[in-house]
Amino acid sequence: MKKYLLGTFAILLAIGFSAFSPRSSSKTTAAQSPYYWYEVRDDKTIAPAFNAGDDMVTKSHVLAEVLSPCLDDEGDDLCFYGSLDNAIAPNTPVSTDNADRRINRVQDAR
């Protein structure tokens, strides 16, 4: 009987710990589409896409990886623009109402 005691105790611990594991979040977030991202000033691209030679990336990836005053603030000043085209020339006018394709500048960063 002693040889089964340790196994039984381990199973009871596993059941006990699994009873207190955190629940999966029921809140779902919409999937973001990947794009090529262009830095924008005055609603015009100012350089080639910074990921033009790489794979397209999502908005959340840009916000996590790029150090800039572009933190998707509530303002209207466009800072980064996402496009399916990786060859938009500098000084090309851009605008979008699609929140998934725009990252706005922080209000007081200019």
C-alpha cells in the first residue's frame, strides 16, 4: 500500500493545482492584418517602408518594436501607414479611415 501512496498523492496535487489554474480570457480581440509600414508626416510618406525587404507585420508588432513618438494616440495626426504595397514612393499622399492600417502620433510629441 505504501508504494501507491506517493502516486496517489501526486495525482491529488495535480487535480488540486489544476482546479486553481487561471481561466482563459473570454474577451477576444480581432485579428490584425499584416502590412508594410511607412512613416508619415503631413499625410505623406517620408521614406520607403521600414519593413519593405521583410515580411509584412501587424500594427501591434509595429507598436511593440518601433521606438518613436507614434503610440496610436487618439489624435488625428497620422504617424505610420500600413499598406499591402511595399513600393510606395516617398512624398506619396496617404490617408485611411481603417484603424488597423494607421498609427497616430502622440499629441504632444511634435
